[in-house]
Amino acid sequence: MRASFLATETTVRNDSRGVPYLSLKLVDRTGSVDARMWGKLPEEFLNETPAQAYVEVEGHTHEYRGTLQIKLDRLRLLRPEDVSEEDYLPTTELDRRALAAELEHAGQELQNEHLRNLFETMVSDEEFWNAFCEAPAAKSMHHARVGGLLEHAVNCLRIARELADLYPVDRDLLIFGSIFHDVGKVHELSWDKGAFAYTTEGRLLGHVVLGERLVSSYIATLPGFPEDLRLRLSHVLISHQGETEYGSPERPKTIEALLVHLIDNLDARTAMYVETTTNVSPGGWSHHENPLGRALYVPEDS
Amino acid sequence: MRASFLATETTVRNDSRGVPYLSLKLVDRTGSVDARMWGKLPEEFLNETPAQAYVEVEGHTHEYRGTLQIKLDRLRLLRPEDVSEEDYLPTTELDRRALAAELEHAGQELQNEHLRNLFETMVSDEEFWNAFCEAPAAKSMHHARVGGLLEHAVNCLRIARELADLYPVDRDLLIFGSIFHDVGKVHELSWDKGAFAYTTEGRLLGHVVLGERLVSSYIATLPGFPEDLRLRLSHVLISHQGETEYGSPERPKTIEALLVHLIDNLDARTAMYVETTTNVSPGGWSHHENPLGRALYVPEDS
Amino acid sequence: MRASFLATETTVRNDSRGVPYLSLKLVDRTGSVDARMWGKLPEEFLNETPAQAYVEVEGHTHEYRGTLQIKLDRLRLLRPEDVSEEDYLPTTELDRRALAAELEHAGQELQNEHLRNLFETMVSDEEFWNAFCEAPAAKSMHHARVGGLLEHAVNCLRIARELADLYPVDRDLLIFGSIFHDVGKVHELSWDKGAFAYTTEGRLLGHVVLGERLVSSYIATLPGFPEDLRLRLSHVLISHQGETEYGSPERPKTIEALLVHLIDNLDARTAMYVETTTNVSPGGWSHHENPLGRALYVPEDS
Amino acid sequence: MRASFLATETTVRNDSRGVPYLSLKLVDRTGSVDARMWGKLPEEFLNETPAQAYVEVEGHTHEYRGTLQIKLDRLRLLRPEDVSEEDYLPTTELDRRALAAELEHAGQELQNEHLRNLFETMVSDEEFWNAFCEAPAAKSMHHARVGGLLEHAVNCLRIARELADLYPVDRDLLIFGSIFHDVGKVHELSWDKGAFAYTTEGRLLGHVVLGERLVSSYIATLPGFPEDLRLRLSHVLISHQGETEYGSPERPKTIEALLVHLIDNLDARTAMYVETTTNVSPGGWSHHENPLGRALYVPEDS
Amino acid sequence: MRASFLATETTVRNDSRGVPYLSLKLVDRTGSVDARMWGKLPEEFLNETPAQAYVEVEGHTHEYRGTLQIKLDRLRLLRPEDVSEEDYLPTTELDRRALAAELEHAGQELQNEHLRNLFETMVSDEEFWNAFCEAPAAKSMHHARVGGLLEHAVNCLRIARELADLYPVDRDLLIFGSIFHDVGKVHELSWDKGAFAYTTEGRLLGHVVLGERLVSSYIATLPGFPEDLRLRLSHVLISHQGETEYGSPERPKTIEALLVHLIDNLDARTAMYVETTTNVSPGGWSHHENPLGRALYVPEDS
Amino acid sequence: MRASFLATETTVRNDSRGVPYLSLKLVDRTGSVDARMWGKLPEEFLNETPAQAYVEVEGHTHEYRGTLQIKLDRLRLLRPEDVSEEDYLPTTELDRRALAAELEHAGQELQNEHLRNLFETMVSDEEFWNAFCEAPAAKSMHHARVGGLLEHAVNCLRIARELADLYPVDRDLLIFGSIFHDVGKVHELSWDKGAFAYTTEGRLLGHVVLGERLVSSYIATLPGFPEDLRLRLSHVLISHQGETEYGSPERPKTIEALLVHLIDNLDARTAMYVETTTNVSPGGWSHHENPLGRALYVPEDS
């Protein structure tokens, strides 16, 4: 194996025989993996270690206490000016174009003409739609990757479509809300400087308010959009966190708002499990420190 | 309209003109509805009112402040010995036989032979299976009706089937868990004395422990059932409440346990919305006192 | 004493000698007081009692266990069609015109021309400004009276003015925010049907979002309003509840937002004390059931 | 059975046949019991019922749904001037003189001369000591009876004596603290007006502060009392509630303070169980509403 | 002083004169103590330090800021293959044989023949009984040492014996529950690999469920064991954590369950104090980071 | 720039080019600032770094990511015996004499002679008054500097004076309480050993109890001080934390107690904002770790 990564969380430790080794986390578009290096350590890492650096490594993967790791043979620092930051930003492995098409198709099939027009208006705003298809769904909790918001929206859409057959809901509102409940992330987060970060606007207003404001601004361009539909849609958007302590100024009070919250929660929490256990081998346990706040198990034969 | 009901929550109130009227809640197999009666009130109700009584009424439905009500013209007490209690116990309106068949079919399609055998063993225990198909899913929170546990299990199964395609799970374990996570309710609750109640066993051990114990007792009859599958299944059963404060001694730590909890929660909370707003008219609000702890809205045109 | 009131919370009780009496709460524009009536009780009240009725009473005030009460000699039901509901709606005793003038004056003195223009635009919208000067500050927690929002805004303004000298703040933003943090109440509540109530819009979006949206709509009419000032003002509005569990999607992160929250909280909680102890005599204790959630004491000689 | 009681919580209800009956709670020195009366109800109770009245009754006890009750044949109101209020105040059934002697003996056996002198000084203050031996341990939570504080102190002493052998503690401080941790109740509560009530001082300062202040005032009369012993004793007194949310300004930080808290908690909670289930028959369940906040079970054969 | 230890938490720090020294924690069977070493530091520790290593040291104890420490003169790494891991695992200093005999004797004295038989059956299962006498009571919270579960069980037994005289309880059930409430720890924890750790079974099911299941499996071998006694015993076992948030699916609802919980809590919390302050000198304070979550005080003359 | 500081939180890090640098926090009387040093690092800091050391530095300030920093050119260790510890203890920059005079003046203007006498008695106790004017208001939360308690008291006084005109309060009690609510800090904290620390008395009793005890001891020297005024004043002192979980054994139940709590809270929280953002440049954000528990924003043009 020979490849380049962004090296983070680098520290020097000693093994049980007292021999020093380098411990680091290697990040690239596909995710991250823990790595270790024994033998002659690179001089730059000897005294103390950089918080973050671009590196080229050679080595091979193996399993350690139930987690996949890379054992490095060689490691070389790259100069920041020699790398393209975006090559080291975690990015969805799915086909973003296909995911976007799935959403667009769902928008075209909405029966309610007002929601269909609203959907079309938003998708036609190229700058917005590109941002939506590029944004991460969160800074670190789940789907923290380029295209992550799109992945999350598609998953929520798929679940919503099934639930619309099970419960007495306004199908179009449920589908619209499932796709766009997190739309405020487009303004809450930035992803263009080699890392995912909160914007000042995002920290001061939050994605819940920013999302409702964004959708309202598109509605304002659509004459004849029914006031009560706007109210129900705004309610879906501002209540999707489910509880006030998670940042929704009101809790869900319509069935569509309730379901959008439950679908969002279901996909987000399941993604936390999947992403936390990516490198855990069968029969192994993850660390305690992850968004679900407990060690997670990957059974032997699942 | 002329029919007989179990009358509960009966009180005498005065209207805004100062005229006294009888306010009561009428319950039968199909659910419950509020009713009021003006004019000559039955003598038995004048001083104080019985907590609960079987009655025959005549009247007609109308809407009051966004909620369906019955205005009574006549009301007559029935003697307990003249009624069959079970006729007044809320009961699912769905075809229980068809629902049970859907579960049985899902059991037959399990690929894992151990889970398929376990499923078959449980379904073949006629006393158990009849109880499972008859039990309410709760005393009052959601699906509190004869056949309610069955309805809840079928809904969870349907959702689980879709999610098994979205996430990397052990499909069979997810489906088994979605159907049987609440199996302990069969022993936690009783429904044979004209009302839903907790058993002493249910109050002392709870449906979480009782369910795991019940499934374990069937597994004990199946030689060769893999120990690690039993462990993973027990974990799904005991963790399905999601958090320790809701009665799960451990939180979900496998993806199947996490999803069973999220599916259970999704169906239970949606049912709370639907059941709370049954008699609320479009544009109206429910009372605050309901399992979701907030007034719920039924939009004008949903 | 002879006057008419809205009678609420009416019940018949027996005194320590076993003699029945009528217990009720009398409400008018000036507030509410407990009353009792012995002797021949009005027939309408004998069996059961109306939730709410307009009455004419004769009687005299006295003190009972440290609380002011009225002992009634006569009581007569009024017909709803003979009363003007607004005469029985609690209403500020202060001069609303003078309070409004104080706010308007504060607006004219803002140094920041953008905030001054925004203020003037809002005050010039007669329908809005009349509603602001008429609205209660809450349904029941504090300043629940016609003109209550105005009273609360003036108090907050006065405190803000002093604090602007103590701390390094943007004085104009602090003053603007102190006056208008609760502006969303104008749409969250209704007060035109003989009672204070939540609107459907108020329950679905809440006064925090409605207030930010309202001010944003005025800003949209002001070309050249600086984007960063709008952001800081929106932050003040959406964060003024102080904590997410009280309905603010973000907590205060600027000193002006923090102070507006602290001023709002200070005036609201002090009003709760004052309003709860209105009829408590020196040396007496209020009931436990009040917005502060504890019995409150009025010292002998304070 | 023929006896007089204080009747409380009196209401008229109808039984399952629709027949009205009187439901009430009868209190005397020995505790309380539920009672019911069918047939010709006393006129004073027909329309509405007095909150509280002294009555003479005839009837017999029986069991109803697992709880002991009295079925009344006759009931007669007593005039307040014909009863001695203290005869109807719940009172310990134990020999208060013997309990006090047990405490006094423990005081004499203290090895630490300062604590022994302090103990003797307090017991020698006749007014204080009489109050201590008469006070209830709480208004309603546990040991709410004349002599209840004494009972609680003796129980805590007995437990403390055993624990002093198990753990490395300052035995004398532990014993002193176990006896006097709740001494502030003597000023927090009053019990001389036919009922247990909070004093104004009790509501404003609480028994935690009042107790520390009381003991400190006795220490102030003892020259040479070591400052560090006073500090450790004050810490035991102010921290005995165990957590700040239960009213202790600091949590226990010495082993004696920790043990006094744990002993207090153990005896108080066990008393809540015992007092709540007094009238529950074997195999029966108590109501949910009790200081432990859950229905309690009395097994068949315990 | 010259001895060998397991060295953990090793770091190099500088003293107030800027001189570097080695700071480490030395663990052996008897517990742990902080140590420091100045002068020529061992080379292996210079750059970075091993998480954990077996060492041989020479030095002498002294007091530093109220805590006992060891000042090392010499330190030498031992090779893992030259040590027996179990020599460095904290182990009770009490006579395990005597403690076990005390429990066995208590079992023989049970009056209830079913509980006595159950006790004898469990003790006769040599593998189980050896494990029970060897297991730690927790991974780190309290009694985290070989034989710790046994110590805890004996303490709880001794307290239970006294309380059985104070309160109206089923003495045998209380004693059985006090001894075996934590029996599930035998399967929840492992202690055979040089450290205390959670098993996979322990993490997925928890000691509460594992304990109830274990006792139930012994009961299953005893024909004629009364069903209601089994229910009451199971309730004691599953409710002993006291509150659902601490992992008990139901809270204690019988007096025996309540007392077992209170006794367990009392001994566990007192042990936390004792173990946290082991090396704290009179007049000194422990660190904040300990299971009780606050700095603990050891008085001057206690 | 050339000056001496107390250097804390010193670590060696590598920059993005992999070059090692020294990161440290420099503290003196005026506060603290972050600093960094590249180039030849002092030998004492190379392997590991001292927790705390007195240093002399040369360098210049610049802005880094919105926060002011110092870039060091030279750094030299000072020997502890060559410095005066108090020169490096953060100290108010205001004129302590003037602040004290403002308080004394407020005391002289009290109308209530008992409070005025009490005030004079306290101010006349030179040792106490010097301590009050020197003490920090907290160990680290807010006003953690010599003279900080005085600053906080003056701010609270100023706010109280304004509020006394807005609300129906006992002005003198409000003013006395606003000045002295935190008086117990004088005994809870020590500031004479080169750092702010808790005393043993402070940890065992807390400033709430110590403050009430201190004021009570002065009252005891004033014959004729009214008992009820003492009660109301004690209540203000012990309830000023507002909620039991913050260490007040009772919550505020009089308007003066409520206002003192609200004023204290307002000044403390505003100080947290101001102190946290001292070195943050316009448009920048503070760290998350601060007493308000969230990143704080300093707007561009405020």
C-alpha cells in the first residue's frame, strides 16, 4: 500500500516492551483509519507532533484488537503547497449525480402543484442546488462528508415513501420535508477550506432557523402559494429536531412534522453506528467516544 | 344513533348560560368519543356520578370546537349482568387473522434456520400465539386495544423490511426483533376482566425482562441454537426501550438492536398522534393531556 | 361594594361547621380576587357550577389567612349578551399612551440610523403598533393583561438604559432588542374574544420565530440595511429565551443577546412575584401554584 | 367498632350499580384508614363535602381490593369545640420516654468529651428537648406523627452503631450526627394547632440551616470546643440531604457526613414503604401517589 | 523500600525549578500509590512513556500536599515474560476463605428451606462459587479487586442482619438478596488477563439481567420452588440498582427489594470514600476525579 | 515588549510546516494572554514542560485567528525566590479605594437604622473590610482577581439602585443584600499564596452558609436588631444562588431575595462574557471552554 493522506491526532507512544512508535490517524476522501509506525521515526515527529499534516506513506493493513489498522514502513511529509486540500476531505463514495436525480424525480412526482413548483424553483437555482448536493450533513456527527447531506436526504426520502403508505399523512408534505428538513446546513456549514466548519451565521442562527428562512424566501417568489401550506411547511422545518433542547423552538404537532423528525433521527442514528464501526472487525468493539456515547459491537457473523 | 357503551369520566357541568348538563366519555370496541346531555338528566347522575357504567344511549353526532361529539337525547343505565364486558373493550378494527398470517409468512421466509425454527416453535404454541394476537400493545399509551400488539408488530415488520434494504444489517434478526420486541406484554398485561391492567408479574419484572425470559425459554427447547445468536437476540429484546430511563438495562449496541428500538419508537409515537386526534376535526387542536404531552394539530386540508 | 365581574373557578364547599358556601374567583380589568358567599346560594350554582359566568355582586372585602377576599351578600347572573367582554379582560392600569410615547422617544434617540429607521418603520405601521401596544405579554405567566407587552417592553428599556452604562455594549442594539425581543407575541397570542389565547400560528411556530420573521420583513423594506447588523439583531431575537429548552434555537453568544435575555428574565420573574402576591397581606404566604413554583412571602413590614 | 376521628378527603361517589356512597379518610392518633358509607347519607355531606371535620362513627372493617377499609353504619358530626385537636393528630405508638432514654444513654456513652458535653447541654435544655421528643420528622413524607422525629433519630442511632464497627469512622461524630441531623425540624415545623405545618422561619431558611444554627448556638456556650470539630459537625449537619438539589448547600465530603446521609436516607425511604402499605393486605398493591412515587407491593406470604 | 509493580499513567514533568522528573502510579496486589523520580531518568521513559509496564523500584515513602507518595531512587523495566500478571492485580487483603465461610454459614441458617436449598445448590457448584469468591465487585468504581465481590457481599450481609431486626421484612429473602444481588458480575466481568475488563456478554446484557438469569437457572433445578418466591427474588435482583437510569428495568416495589438496594448503595458509596482517600494524609483532600465526583476530606484527627 | 509573567499551560507543538514551537499562557496582574515562540527553544522546555514557572520575555503582539497573541523572541526562567508572587496574581485595574468608598457611601445612606448600624459595624471591622476589598469574587468563574468581589459588589449595588425605583421593594434590604450576598467568599477562598484557592472551611460549608453565619455574628453584637429583619436578611443571603442545585438550601421567596439573585446572576454572567472575550478580535470567536459553555462572538463593529 502506498498513498497520501492528511495525518491527524499524531502522537508518539511506547509499546509494552518500552519501544517508541508513532500513532496517527490517516484521512482521505474515503474516510479515516488508524496507523502506527515503529523503527526509525521521521525527525519532525520526534520531539512533538504536528496537529495536522499531509503525508505520503507506505505500509500494509492488519487487525489489532478487533480494529483495522495500517502498519507503516515509510512516511514522508508533503508540503501544503503540493497538495489539493479537497483530495483529503472525506467525500461520499456514492454517485452524487444519481442521488440528485433521485431527489429531482421525487420532486417532479409531487401531486401538490405548489410544493412541486417550490421544489422546481429550488432545484433550478443552480448555486443553491450545487451547494445542497455538495454539503456535508454535519460537521462531525453523521454523514460528515462532501455529499453527505444529499445521501441523508435520499435515505430520508426512501423511508418517507414507505411510511406514506402506512400512515394517514399528506404524502407530498412528508416527502418535501424529508428531503429538505436539513436544508439550512447549506448555510450553517462551510466545506471549502480543507475542513468542515461552522459559519458565523450558522453559529448565531443555526440550521433550523436558516432552513426555514431559506425555504420561505423561495416561497415569497411564488404568487398564490397557500398561506396555510406555508405554515405547515415552516412547522415541519422548525420542529424537525423533535425537542426544544435539541434546538427546535417548537416540538412537532402535526403528523408530517412528527414523521420527518422520526425519519431524520432514524437515519442519523443508524449512520452514527455504521460510521463508528467502519474499521471494527467482527467480534470487536468500537471506542466509547462516538456520537452515540457508548461502545458499539460488531457481531462475529453479521 | 342508538347504541350501548361503557360510560366513563362522567360529570355534571353547567354551560355558559348556567344550565347543567351531563358530560361523559363513551367507550366501545371501536374506541371512544365525548358526549353531552342536556334537559332532564337521569336521576342516578344528578348528585354525583359513577366512575364507570354500562349505558344505552340515543343521540346524534356534531362538531364542537373542532372535536367530534355526541349530543344525547336519551340515556339508560344497563345492569352489569346484562352486558358482555368484552363488547366494550376497545378492539382493533383490522382483520386479526390476516395480520397474524402476515407475521407467520414473514417467519417462514427467514433464511436463518435457527430463527425460523424458533419462530415456528413460538407460533405453534397455540396458547402463546393466541395471547400474542389478542394482547393490547400497552395499557393506555398506544395501540391500547385487543389486537393492538399484533397491529404494532405488523407495522414494525413492514418498516423493518424496507430498512433491511437500506442498511447493512442481519435481515433475519432485524425482522425477528421487530415482530417480537414487545412479546413480554403478553405477560405484563391482562385484558380478560373488562379492562386493560398490569399483572403483578408485569409490575415486578416488566415486559422487557419478561420478553427476554419468554424467548429464552423457547430457545432452551431448541438444541443447537447458537450461543452467540441467542446473545444478540437477547440484546435486541432487553435494549429495545433505547435508554435506561425507559426501562432497558442496556442501551442498543448492535445495529439490529438500534434499528428495532428506532422502528418501535417511530410506530409508537405515530400511533400516539393518530389515536389522540381521532375525533379532532380539520383545523382543530387536541387536548394537551395525551401521551405526546402537547396539543396536536389536524390541518384544514390534510 | 357593588360591581360586576367574570366569575371563574366556582365551587360549592362546606366550612368547618359543615355549612355550605360558594367559593369563586372574580375577574375584571383590574385583576382578580377570591370571593365567598354564605347563606342562600343562587340556585344555578347549587348542583354544579358553571366554569365561567358574568355576575353582578354586592359584598365587602376582608382578610382571610393573610389573603384579601370578598364576602358576598348578593350575587346575580348576567346574560352574556348584556356584557362587553373586553370590560372583563385584565388590562394594564398604566397610561398606555404615555408608555408608548416613552418607547417612541427611545426609538428617536437611537444613534444608529439603520436601527432608527427600522424602529420608525415599525412604529409607523399603525396596525402593528396598535397591536403591540394592546397585546398581553403572555397568556398567563406574567403581564397577562391588555397592554402587558407594552409594560414589559418599557421596563426592559429602562433597565437596558442603565446597563448600557455599566458594560461595553452596542447601546442601540441593546435598546432595540430590549424593546422588541417579545414582538412575536403580537402574532402568537390573540386577545379579542374575551380571553387570552394562542393562535394556530403561535402554537406551530412560536413567538421566537414569529418575532424574528416580523422584524426581518420590515428590514426587507429598508435598502442598505447592513447584513451583519441584521444578523446580530436576528441573533438577539431568536436567542432571548436564553436556553434551548425554553425555545431558543441558539443560546445568546453576543453580549447584547446575553443582556437582552437577562433583562427579559429579570423583569418577567419579578412580575411573577408581584402579580402572585397582589392580594396577599403582610406576613402572609401565597399558594404554591404560581409561575415561580413555590409559595411566596410578603413580609410584615415591607 | 365505634370511635371518633378527623374525617378528611370526603367525597360522594356512585358504586358500579349507580348507588351513591360517601368516601372518606378517617384520621386519629394511630394513623388513617379509608371508609365508605352507603344508605342514608348525613345531610351535611349530600351537596358537597367539608374538607375536614370531626366525626363519630360506627361500622366494621373489611378488605377491599387488597386494602383494609371501614364500612360505616352511622356517622355524626362533632362540633370543633367538643373535641381536643391533639387527640386526632397522628402520634407514635412507641413509648416516647423509652426512646428518649435510649438517645440520652447514647449521649452519655460518647467518648469525646466535647461532643458529650454538647449532647448533655442540649438535653438539659428542657424546652428544646421536649420539642425534639414531640416533633414530627416531616410534614407528610415519613414519620409525620408526634414523636416521629424521635423515632427516626433512634432508628438512625441503631444503624449508626452497627456501621461504626464496619467502617473506619469517628464513632462519636457519626452517632451524634445520626441522632441530630434533622434537629432543625424542631423550628421548621409546628404541630400545636391540630395539624403539622411549616413555620415562616422554616420556609425561609429550611431545617438544614436552622439545624446547623441551633447546634452552633449550643456550641457557643461551651468554651474550649475545638474549632475543627465544630467545622466537621457543621459539615455533617448541612450536607445530610446528600445532594444540593435536595437542599444541602454542600455534598458530604467526610465519611461521617456521607454515612449520616446514607443512614437518614435508608430509614426515611424504608419508613415511606412501611407507612404507605399499612393498610394494604397481602397480595395487594398501594396507590401510585405516595412519597416513593410508585405502586408498592405487599407479597402474599411475607 | 524495594519491590516490583505495574507502572501506569507514566509521564515526565518538570518541577517548579524547571527540573524534569518522572511521575507514575505503582500498582500491585495491595492497591496503588503515586511515585516520582528525579535524577537520571531511565532512557525508555525519556521521549515518551509506555502506557503500562512492569518495573522494579527502590525508594522511600513521604507525604506531599497531604497525599502519601513514593520517591524513587532506582527504577528498572521488567520483561512481561518474567512476571506473573496476577501478582500485580489488586487483591483483597482480607482472608477470602473466612469471608466465604461467613456467607456459607449465613446460608445454612436460612429458615426458608427453598432459599436454603437454592443457596446450597449455588455454593455446591464449585466453578461458580470459586468465581464468586474471586470476582471483583466492579471494574473500577468500588471493590475493584480480586475478592472484592466477596467483601461487598459480606458487608451487605452484616448490614442486612441488623436491619432485619429494625424493619418488618422477610429476613431470609433480605439476607439472600444482600449476598447475591451482584451475582451477575461473575459473568459481566473478567479478571484473568492481568486486568479487570467487561465481557462481551456483560456489555450486551449487563449484570442485572445476567444475575437474575443465573439464579433462575439454579431455581430451575429445584423442583417445588414456589413460583411467588421466585418472582419476589427475581424482583430483588433486577431492581437492586434502585432507579431505571442506573440500569434496573423496574424500581424496588417490595420492602426487601428496597432494602437490598439501599444496603448495596450504602456499602458501595462508603467504599468509594475509603478507597479514594487511602493515601490521603490527615487534613488533606483527595482529587476531584473519583467515583463520588467531588474532592473528599480526611480530617486532622479522625 | 519586555516583561515578566507567570507562564502556565506550556507545551511544545509543531506548526503546519512541521516546525516545533513553544505554546504558553502568560499571566500577570492585568490578566492573561496566549504566546508562542519559534526558533531556539529554551532547553528547560524541550523534553517536557513545567506546569507553571516565572519567566521574563521579549516579543511583540499580533493577531492570530481573531485572537490577540504574543510572539516571543526571548524567554528566560526566573527563580521563584527572585519574584513576588502577588505581582503575578490577576488584580482589578479599577481604583479599589474609590470602589470601597462608593459602597461605604451607600451604607451611610441606608434609611433603616438597623441595617445602617450593621453596615457600619461590618465596615468598621478593619480586618474584615480589608479582606472584603481584596478578595476575588470566585476562584475562576468570574471576577477571579484581587478586588474582584469589590467590583462585583459595586456593580450589583448600581443595578439594585435602579431597580429599587422600578419595583415595590424594601430599598434598604435590596441594597444591603446586593452588596453583601457573596460576603462568604471572604472565608471560602484564599488569595495569599500566589494563587486563588478554596479553603477547607470553604469546601466543607460553602460561601452561602459562611456568609449568613458571618452577617449573623455581626447582628449578634447589635442589641435591638429586629428578629424579623434578621430572618428576611438571612433569607436573602442563603437563597441568592437562586436554585437548590446551585447551592442555595431554599429558593428566593421574597421580592428582595429574588432581585438580589437576579442581579447577581446578571452581573456574573455578563462578566463571564467580557472576561472570556478579552483577547478576541472583532469578528472572532472565543473557545468553547469557558464558564458560559459555548463559543462567544465579538461582532465586527461593536
